[in-house]
Amino acid sequence: MRKKISALLLTLTLCFTTTSQVLAAETNLPDLKGKAAISYDLDTKEVIYTRNIDQKVYPASITKMLTALVFSEKKTKADNLKYTDSAFKQPPFSYRLNVHPVKVGDEISAENAMDALLLFSGNDIAYMIADNVGGDQKGFEKLMNNKAKELKMTNSHFITPNGLDDNTNDHYTTAYDLTKLAEASYNNAWVLESMSKKQSEVHFQNGNKALLDNRNKLVGKNGCIAGKTGYTSKAGRCLAALYERNGRHLVGVVMNSEYNYPKDTIVFEDMEKLINYSYNAKKDVLVKNNSSVTSLKIPYKVLPIIGPTKTLEVPVDVKKDVTYYKNDLKPEKEYKLNTVSAWKLSQDKSIGKLIVTQRDSKQEYELYSKVSKTQILKDNILIYTGILVVLILIILGIVLLVNTIKKHSKKFY
């Protein structure tokens, strides 16, 4: 019997330990090689995880997402583009050097060009697009920065359409700004469609067809619906990815990670850790439900129209937990209270809102009075009792007076 009890206790202990380890694994911060990273909820605009999100980083080929956005707004899939001299001069990875030879003047459809840009990440394709859309690299640079400004990428500046940064330190961004770029890419049907493909068959007119693989190894796996890779010696290995799991949409960005050539697995492992953590992350409680968060001073008259004016200090409560993701961004609280009559106070009717802000995220909570108009009666019970006594005495006096008058009237008949 003792052996059975001991065995049962051991089993329960092992189960509890295993469960605790699983829960800990889900909630511990991810161990990333990337020096900057962020996860962002596309649906609620909440930032979940942060690491150096406002630090200046180099975007490398993630730049091509911005190139793609500008391209999609200036051309249609059916348009044709000509291969240009500046495209011809671009280093690997380029379509001309790594896929098939191309001559200046050769034409390709915009649809094929988009896939060659986002799947294969052709450096020459980016310059070809820039020349065909902006006239040249300088013209396209202006279009890119105008688009970045429109997206409120306030700490970014772009020079090259392909992200190569050998000759400049002025081509930069932040992990946070790249969530803006990823969100815009998600909302652009053509760009999202292209980034979501695992493979695409492309060709220049009268040229050989090429089957291009998506260099984002995660696309189509574990909810990864799209993304863009990047690498330069200054930028390190980079990845911006879009995810959907159970109807919930997240953006993950990992910057300046390690490049373990030729396997090239580290940045993708970073992303999987980041996204798994983010989907499992639990919010911290900033304010507990039924807690008083502020107060409201309401002037009122003890008696309608007449009488002295008094002030009722009303504790204001929130009736549900106020929650947020704990990270480097401090939540800011703002109270918007309505103008309320003290005589209409109710504990069941909202008298305002608590707005909790973390960057672009705004979560609203209804606020309620902790007291009702009965509090006025309680606070002034002596006054109202005195008034009631006076009224009773007046009524009694009137009754006595009337009776006295009646008695005197009878004496004259």
C-alpha cells in the first residue's frame, strides 16, 4: 500500500513539474540573437515584445518591401518594365548574375518583377523598378522617403531601392518603424500576394523561365503568411514577418541577428521564438477591476434652486481589469470624464472613459461612479431631517390655526 501511495505521489510531482516547465517556457522572454526585435498585434495595435525598438538599424533587403509598396502604387501587374543600365551594374544577389543573363532593354511584366523583387530579392530588379518608376535612383529615393513619411516611419531614411548600404550610413530605420512598413505591406493586396508565395515562375520577354523560391524559409509554416529577409555586413541578418494564427494577426521583426552561413537558420529560429512567445504572452494588470482610479468633484445645491452649494467628491471606478503587455513602453493613462449632475448619479451608468496608450495602441475602459445620488441624502441627512421637522411644525401650526379660526367663527352664529 505504501509503495502505491509513493508511486502516486511521484507521478503527481512529475506532472506538476512538467506543467510548470511548459508554462515557464511559454512565458519566459525569448532568447534571441538579434540585437533589436519587436512583435506587434495588427488587430489591436498593441506592442507585445520589445528589444531596442527605437535603436538605429540598417534594413538591408527589407527595404524592398518599401520599394514594392511604391511600385504597386505606380504600376499595374500588366505593365512592362525595361531592364536598365543601373540594374545591370548591381552585385549579387541579382537576377542577371544568379538566375539568367539579361540585357539592358529587355522587358519583364510588373507582376513578374514584383515576385523577383520579393521572393528572390534581386538587387538588380530593385534598381530596374526604381528607374522605371522614379526615373532614376534619386527620383525613387524621394518617392521612398515620402512613402515612409506617410507611414509615420519617423526614425527612418532610405537611399537605395535594394537596401545595399556599402556606400552610405544614411540608409537606416528602427525595428518599430518596420512594423509600420510590414503593416502597410499586409494591407496592400499585391505586395501581400507576392510575399505569400513559396515559389513563382518568372521570365523576361523572350527569355528562359525561372522558378524562384521564396528566401523566407518560414512562409507557409506555423502561421507565417509572408515576410522579407535581409542581410548586409552592417545590417546583420534581418527578417520582418507576418503571421496569422486562429484569426489573430501579428508582425514580428528581428534585426541584426547572426548569419550562420551556409545553413542560415539563426534569424528564422529567432523569429519562431519571438512569435511563439508573443502568441502565448499574457497581459499584466495595470489596474484591478473595481478599483478607484480617480475622483470627480461635482457641485450641487442641497435644495433645488435655493440653498447653499456643496461639493460632492465622487470616487471613479473601473469595473474590469485594465491590462497591458509589459515591455519597454510605459503605458500612459488619460481620463475623459463627462459633465454629470450630482442628482443623476448612478453606479450603473458610465460617466467617462479611461484611455490607456502605448504608442499607437489605445485601449478604452468605461468609468463608473462609486456612489449614487443617495449619497447626497446621506451626507445631508441632518439638514433634510431639520427641514422635514420644520415642515411638519408648519403644517401642524396651520392646522391649529385653521381649527382656532373655525372655533371663533362658531361663536358669532
